[in-house]
Amino acid sequence: MTFLVTWRLAFVAIPAVLLLAYLLAERSRRQAAVRFSSVDLLASVAPRRPGWQRHVPTAAFLCAMLMFVLAFAQPSRVVRTPNPRATVILTLDTSGSMIATDVSPSRLDAAQQAARQFVQALPKGVQVGLVQFSSTANVLVAPTSDRSSVTAAIDSLRAQGGTATAAAIKLSVQAVEAVPVAKGGQKAPGAIVLMSDGSPNIPEPGMSLSQSLSTEEAAARRAGVKINTIAFGTANGIVTISGETIPVPADPAAMARIASSTGGHTFSAQSSGQLKSVYDEIGRAVGYDVGHRDITAWFIAIALALMALAGGAALLWNQRLV
């Protein structure tokens, strides 16, 4: 819950001051009462009343005032509405390091299972595309609402080669931009979910590795496409190639830089369970429009109920409203 006009919360001081004044008045009443030695006179000055009941009207009244102040600050809650024109590009690393078994049964098997679940859980109508990258990058499925074609392509992935992350970003951004605009020229919102288990190591032709990444990250920013990244795997991953054991640690720092540069979020996952949780969290964000729904009426209704409680309690136990 958030408040649209936060400065108005300063008026909370009003019920707080009234509460303090009430407590001081109660203290003064008790002190004045003990000065009278006559029991009959004491009863007239401080008549016996129910204990806690006599405080209920005041408590309800002050709570009602607090609710009115909160309503004055225009409370709202965040709501997520599926956007039927949203596009999500799932960009998966299939480099040779994905055969590492530091994640059971292997990095690739765990990634495929989590990716299938992610695609199936996206809101209906959201278009999903699939980009695969190793030594090169390829668009396996252009953005589509046909989930079966995407999951079939995920099942077909095989691990080999290097990590051409920059080329993958380039194709992913192009896939988002290729989605036709709506009537009136409104562009469909798009996001990229990039999962990789290692450091980018293949630059684009004619550029260094850092230049390649910087160029494609800038293209994503210009297109207004956020890249959410997942660094998958542990620091102890190894693969054996031609009898040689090669360390293939995950690189969360590289993934974090890409996400930060494009305004996306970055995550790390070191197990299949963690990867599923990450995809679940991303899935709750991409494909939705996030807005605020005014809930002022709820607070006013609570305040009115408390006011009615205060009046009813005062009549019942104190035989007066004020």
C-alpha cells in the first residue's frame, strides 16, 4: 500500500496530540479525586464507572480520526493487470559450460525445466519468443502466443560452444522491435529475460568484448527494453573436455552489469529450485501493467464504523455522546 499525497500524513499528529491530552486529563482527574476525604463527595467528583469500558468511546473516536487522516492522504494499492500486447523474449545460454553438473541433473536440464514452467505460467495473450546463444545467437521462435512451439524449442536445446552474449542481446531486442505496433502507433511493451551461466567471451565482429556489450545495451535502452538477467550455476562448476577439467564458474557480476545498464533486475540461482523461484518472481512482473488503485473509500468506511462505535459505546456506558 502507498499514499499518493504523503505530506498529508503529517496530520496524524492531531489524533496523537488528542491522545496525549486525554491521558493527561485522566491523570489530573485521578489526582484531583484523591484530595477529597469524604467518600460521598469523592463519589460525586469521581463517580464509579466501568473500568475499561469508559475508555472505549475515546479510543474508537481517536482511531476514527486516524483513519480519516490516512484517507486524506489518498491510500492506494498496487495492482497488476495482464497486458495482452506485451512481449517477452526468453534468451537462454546454451554454451558448453551448461553441461556442468554442479546443478542437478545438469545446468541445461534444470534450465530447460524452469524455462518451460516460466513460459506456461505467463498470462494468456502475452507473446513469447525464444533466443538461444552459444558461439552464435539464433532466434528459435519469433514472438508468439503459441506456448507449445516455444516449449518444444526449449526441449530441443543442446549445449556446445562459447558465450556470445552481445549477439544474443542484439537479436532479442530486434525480436521485440519486430512486433507490429498497435492502432494509433502505440508500441507493444517488451522485456528480455536473459539467463547465462558464465562470462560473455565472444565479441561481435570488429569490436572488443566490452564494446560489443556496451553497444547492444545502448540499443536496448533506446528501444525501451529492460533486460532481466539470471546468473545460473555455482562458483564450483566444472566440465571435462577431451580429458581436461575446466572450471566454469557462474558470473553474477556480468549479469548484474547488463541488467543495471538497461534498467532491469538481476538474480542469481545456484540450484534448480532457486532458478524456479527466480522465474516465478520475474513472471509476476513481466507481461503485466502495474498501476495504483485508490482505496480511500475503504478507510472512510472504517472511520465511519469507528465513529458509530464511539457514539454507541458513549451512550451505553456513559449515557452521553460528549
